Amino acid sequence: MEHYRTWRLCQIIGPPTAWADMPAVELDWLLAVDDAVAEARANVERRESERG
């Protein structure tokens, strides 16, 4: 699971050197928010495709 977390952080923020000094709580928050944003975008796209 730690490797997946690292991979996701690299996708969101960049290389580990960019976020190595950030608190774990902040990194976890960024991961949680990113998942919520992705889910919201998917919901919007699904509703738009159902309309048209």
C-alpha cells in the first residue's frame, strides 16, 4: 500500500523531493481530496453523457 501511496503522491505533487518535508497529515489530505475531485468529475461527465 505504501508504494501505491508514493505513486499517487508523485502523480499529484511531483517527485518525492517536492513533498518529502510535508507533514503526513497534509499528504493524506491531498490524496483524499484528489480522490473526491476525481469522483465529482466522473459524476458530472456521466450526467452530461446521459443527457445528450
